[in-house]
Amino acid sequence: MGMLRIERIGVGLAVLAAVTSFSNLQVAPHPDHVLAVWSVGPAVIAASLLPRSWGVCLAVALPIGLAVAAAYWTAGYPPAAVLAGGAGALVLTGWGGALLRREVGLRLHDAGDLGHLLSVTGKVGLASAVQGVLVELAVTGGVVGLMPLSYAVTGASSLLTLVPLVADLPSHAPLGRRRERVVQRTLAALLIVLALLPAGAQVLSLLLLPTVIAWGALRVSARESLAQMYGALVSLMAATLLGTGAFVDAGRAFALDDDGIAYVVTGYAFVLALTACGALLFAADQVERTEAAARQRDLLQQVLDATPGAAIVGIDADGDITDVNVGVRRLLGHDAADLLGGPADILYADGELERLAGELGVRADVSSVAAALAERPGAVAVSLRRADGAVRQHQLTFAPLRDSAGRPRGHLATSEDVTELLAATRALEESLARQVAVDRAKDAFVSTVSHELRTPLTSILGNAELVADMLEEPVDQESQEVLRGAVARIGRGGDRLLALVDDLLAHSAVEDPVPREVVDVADVVRDACARLSRGTDLRAIRLDLPDRAMHVVGRRGHLADALGHVLENAVKFSAGRPDVRVRTEQDATQVSILVQDSGIGIPADEVDRVVEPFVRGSNAMRRQIQGAGLGLGLARTILTGYGGSLRLESTEGAGTRVRLALPVPGLGDSAG
């Protein structure tokens, strides 16, 4: 509404207030009559519409005050009443207009605005009552009658009734369907007509009319509902002034005089205006909430569709799916139509929801788990099931969802498929672990081989120097014994070097493919004993071999080497008098060679590691027992190559048992 138009309305209302005030006071039969009240509502509204200026305010209030004073004067009121009426009208117009402009501003958009209007209405009604008291005191000389009540009721009612006519009201399209709107209009018109006709249903029509007007405010447009309200008020007041209609008939039935009927009409106008405004603002609030929810939903959907790289799912308080984005179809294989309205737990892999609930200490339902995870920072790893049944690993986060009033309405779940990322991470970790193992093996190799080379080389070089020195002089019997000992030590050092070189060559060549054959385990055991290095006490080895043949698949020489490494370790690591027992076992699938010694054993936390290349037991290194740490590793690699296995059982200080297992020949095995 333009400013110029508002000012014109204000001027028009000011003129109307002055004219009606003068006429009301002229036609009133006595001062206590309800009609003997100047037009408070139009005057206050007119003052609130015009520019905020004391000059303008005075220009509006002064003519109204003069009109009221003139009306009192010409109606024969005493001078004191003329002064009280005119001055009161002037002050009430200016003050009421400023109050209405400040607290309401002629804006009726919500319940808060209606509350402010009712507050202003009450204050204006109270001020009107004070003016009525002053006027009546001046008229009666000290007796107060009904004039204050007349001023209060008519002042408040006229203000509340007329403000919607000029106020800025919310506008919205009709909420009801066309048929509903037609029924409401017809019923409102029928009730107004019934209230005007001299019939028995007049009181009932008056009682039903506010409800029908409120129905129109809720389901029809704001403008039409106000038109119905003002149409009803104008019709009923006109009929009352003409001495007919529902109010007149009701007044006669209850023996009311004209003032009583006027009070009823004024109060009814107040109730009808309050009902219409309240329903209208309630409807506007509901429309605003609905539109806000729609805007929020549209915004949410735009956000959802703008993030196709993640699966985003909206979940309500019952754990049902309310929103999905395009990422759900891409990452989880579900169509939106298949998910919306259904339970969100179908997205979890079997047992996953229960696992999360157990970790969080909540009930195993989607809503409880979502609420608990929403309070935790960061994402959680979960297993989700695709529509095709495949289980994928996701990083999942939850955020609370709220409605337009700020109340919680569910949660928003965002997940990213990290299956490939986790696989790549595991592969990288395994690669790093292998690299670390290689580096450790290299360090162990350098350390072990350096030690194993230094010791025999030192012995060889020292004894060779001794031999050279002694050969420069005549050799007697004693010197010959010394020379023979030195030569023996040189030989043993050479044997150690040769064994080390053989182990290194065997370790590098063990992966080379070799033809397989069916061999007897007893032959493998005898070959292994025959191949033991010089210095190994064969008397310490006791064999318990079966009379019948036990066949396995492998290469006889390779298998003998593997067993030989185990036997050498058994003798070497047995302190004092070695006692090594060898026996065999057979079941339906494999033949086992068991080697039991009475040696120093292996620490429990090192049993699985000593079969790795260049790894030696800590107790063996403390005792400075010679070795490169290759024997058990070579034996295991050889057996694994033929489908077998090597397993250790050991107690530190109580010996070790090694089981070398090989598969029995089958139809798929071939000799070569």
C-alpha cells in the first residue's frame, strides 16, 4: 500500500471520525446512552496512518476534539463536560494513534501482532473509560453511571473492528478446494440472512456465524473472509438501527432496552472481529510453516543432488527413510522409490546394526544408533549392503535434522564407499611390512653372514700363519702334532665356510622348479643322516623307522636337505650329551617325520619367527652357538614347495619337537 494512499485513508478516517462523533452526540437521547460516544476507533487509526509529526498529529486531533466539543455544546452539555469531552478526544486521538503506530504499526502477520493489537485496544478502551468518567462527573455533578462503560466498550470495539480494514494482512491463496469454498460462502450468506429475518433461528445463526467466518478465514483468502465479516457487521447493525433483526428480537426476548441491545451489538462485533483475525493469522502461520518446510525440503534436495559422490539418506524419528540423493543409486544400487518410506535398517549388513549398538551402549534400532553417532565427532566405519547383496565398507556420519520450528525430526546420514581405499591401504601396509621385513632380513643377513665369515676366516688365517711359521724350522714330533691340529682347524673353518655358501646357494635356488617323484621316507631319513656335516655326532641320533614303506611326493635330495638342516640344529642346540630321536607317522593324507631333541629350546614368543631366513633364537645368540639362521627357513620352504609343512613345538630349556609333514601320493601326482 503506497504512502500517499495511506495518508489519504488517514485523512478520510479523520473526517469520518469528526462527522460521526458530532452526529452520535447529537442524536443520543441522554449522555449515558451508548450512542453518545464519539468515534474513537476511526480517530485513533487516522492519527496512526498520518506522518509522525506533532504538527500533523495536532492537525488531526484538534479538528476531532473541536467536533466533539461542538457536539457536546450544541447538545446542551455543561461547559465542564464540553471541555472534558473535547480535550479528552484531542488527547486520546493523538496518544492512541502514536501508541497504535508504535506497538502495532498496522501490521497483522502473526499471533504476536494480534497480541499487541489487543494490548493497544485494551489501553484505548481504558483511556476512553477515563474520559467517560470525567464527562459524566461534569454532567451529573458527582454521580457516575454507565457512560464510562459505554465509552470503553465502543472505543475498544470500534478500534479492533476497523484495524483489519487498513492493516497489512498476510495474503495467501485459498487453502480449501473450490467446492469447500462454495459451501462456506453459501453457509455464511444463509446465516446472515437468517439473522436479519424475523424467525426463530436468529439466535442460533448468531452463534454459528463466528465459526463460519473463522472457517472462511482458515480456508478462503484473507480479503474474502474480511469481506464476509464486515458484510455481516454492517447488515446486523443496519437492521438493529431499523428496529429489526436478531439483536432486536433477542433484546425483546430478554427485556433489554436500546442501550442493552447496543452493548450486545458492540460486544458481538468485538468477538466477530477477534475470531476472524485470529483464524486468519493462524491460517497464515500454517501456510508460512508449510512453505518454510517446503523451502527447507527443496534446499535439502538440492544439497542432496549436488553431492553425487556420497550416499545421503534422510531418516525420521521412527527410523524410516524420508530423503535420498542420487548417490544412493550409484553407491548402494537402490532406487529412491524402493527406499522412501521404508526402514533404514535394510541398508546395513547382517549384524552391523547390532554391533554398532553394542559399541555405543544403545538399543539396536536405527534412530538410537543415529542419535548416538550424531553426538560423536568424525565418521565411523560401517558395513553396508548394496541392493545386489554385496557388502561394502563405508565411512558414515550423522547430523540431526530439525523442522521449521527447530524441533528435531530425524537425522541425515552421509556415507562414502571406502572399500577400494581400505583395500589399497591394506595393500600398502602389507607392502611396507614386506619392505620392512626385507630390510630387517638384509640387516640380519649382513650381521649373521659377517659373523659367520669372520669366525672361520680368523681361524683359517691364524692357523695358516702358525703353519707357515713352524715350517720355517725343523719339524719334530711335537711340532707335527701342532701342525696336524692347525690343519684340522683350517679344515673345519673351510667346512663352515662351505656349509654357509651351500646354504646361501640353496636359499637362492629353493624356488626353482624341480620334477617330483614318489620316495620312501626311510630313504630320505638315511640320506639326511649321511649328508650331515663333519663334526655332527651321529651317535646322538636315534632312528625309529617302520618296516613298511611310507611314500611321499617330492625330490629325494631336496627332502634329505630339509631334514638334514633340522637334524643339525637338533644336535647343535642340545647341550651336554645330545639326545635326538627321529620317528615317522602316517595318516590318510600325510606322512610326518618327527624330530625330538633335548636341547635348549626356543623362547615362546620366538617360535614362529625362527623359521624366517637369518633369524636366530635369542638364547642361541647369548650362548654364542654358531649358525646363520638359514636351516629351518630352508627346510620350511622346501616342504612348502611340495605341499607340506613344518611345525615347531618348543619349551625353552626343555627341548624342541619339529614335525615335517608331506602329502601322500595321490592320483594327481606324477613321478619324474
